[in-house]
Amino acid sequence: MNTINSSNLSLTHVALLCITLLAVPAHAESKAEPSLCKEGEAVIFNCLHKQKIASLCAPPGFSKESGQVKYRFGTTSKIELTYPQDSNSSRELFWFSSTGYSGGSESHIRFVNGRFTYLLYDKMIRTSFPGDPGNPDGTNKPEMSGGVIVLKKGSKATRLLCRNNVSISSVAYQSLEREDFQDAP
């Protein structure tokens, strides 16, 4: 019968525990970006502008055939605008468009609320090409931007730029009504 030395066993356990802890990556608690989407809703667009948030949210199971997206604007403690307010509204209130260019693309989601037209957008452009001075490695250095443009007929457009990396979700590409792309003002 083999005898186990208790001091060797505890040193072995300590060594195994240390190896295990070193092998497991340390994860800092990641904090999700704040949005105005409710629990269970998919985030289609989320823009952090100064102290405000603009979110476009889709209900569970949203598709071309079912569900209605909601635009919300405000803070997590006070939503200032919800569109549409009626959850039984027509699905054809939001229109999606996109275009591509050499080294980039731009996408819009448009909706009209009373006298105001809203454009939620994301944009990526290539800022450098191989052979450009100051670009010895020849890599594409994309510049990404996004925001919300609010238009009122007869008035200058208001542009809210996002301070986060905003991107329109693939849900919009697959499920929102399409329209021809027009350059944003």
C-alpha cells in the first residue's frame, strides 16, 4: 500500500492551483456600453453623444415580416423621445440605405417624426493608400464616424456626432425597408 506524504500533497495542490490561475486569462469586469434598448431588445444603432444616448432597438424575433423598431433618445434615467410611441404602428416608418466607395461605405436609417426627419448613420472611409507619404507600411487606415442628423424643413441641419464606435447592425440590412441612398446634408 502506498503512503501519501501530506506535506508533498499540499505543495502539489498549491503548485497546480498556481499553474491553473496563471493559465486562465484575467478578465476585467467589462461594462456594456449604455443604450436605451430594453432587456431582450436587439441594439440596431447606439450613439453616445455628450451626455445623451440615441438608440434604435428591435424587439425579440424582429424580421422583415414581424415587429417594429423603436428609436429612443435621452439618458438612461430619462427618455426624452420615443418613436413611434404607438407599438401598433406601421412597419414602414424606418427606411434603410447604404452605399460603398473605394475603401469604405456609408449606411443610413431614416425616419420622419412630424416636421423632423432623422438620419442615423455610420460611415467608414479609407484615409491612406499604399505609397502615400507617411504610410510606409501601406496599410488601410480607416476613419469611422457615426451620428444622428436632424432635419427640419427650412432650417439648418443639426448633427449629433457619436463619441463611441457606432455601427448599424446587420439586422437593419436584413429587415428594414430599403430606399435609394442619398448623401447626408
